Amino acid sequence: MITIESLVDMGANVKLEVTPTDLKMFAESIIQRTIMAQQEEQKAAIQREAEEIYLNTKQVRELLNVCDGTLNLWAKRGYLVPVKVGNKNMYAKSDIRRVQTGGKSESVTSYCKRKEK
């Protein structure tokens, strides 16, 4: 049986006469694929979060070669925001990698260059 979905997947260039039932089946298949994709995305996000490594303030300062004041400023500006665990600030390693690889604003990049000189 040929379905609308199979014709779309094949890239067929045809004119169709579609019944309401055909259209309903096509819509339901799109909804089902969307739900499955969202579930897979949620599973992957949960797995990434479970595997995330967190570093304390001292480790982050040493790794990025910055002081507490800089970390506080970055947190206020949203560049590198810590997660509170009890009374400690912890930083996700993925966020630190983002800062190290240039996933930050120009002002932070120029600040880091000045700091290295």
C-alpha cells in the first residue's frame, strides 16, 4: 500500500486526491514521529546531565586562570553560571569547555587576552 508518507519520502512529484482518512493517517504518523523524536531527545539530555562532571570554584579558577571576582562577574553576566550545591558553587565541565573554546561573548574573550599578557 502506498501512503502519503512513502510518496513524500520518495520525493515523488505527483498530484494526489486525498481522502480525510488518508490525511488523518498522515497527520497521526507525523505526530507519532515527533513524539518519538522528543522522547529520544529527552533521554539523551537526561543521560548527558547524569554524566556531567562538576568542578568547584578553586578548580575552575585554576583551570581558567581567573580570580573569584572574575567568576562572580561572569556569573552575573551569564557567561559561566554556577550551580549551587549546599553552600558551594559548582560549575559544569561542559560550560567550562564552552568558555575555553570560545563559546563566549567578545568582552569575555578580550578580558581573557588582557589577563594572559
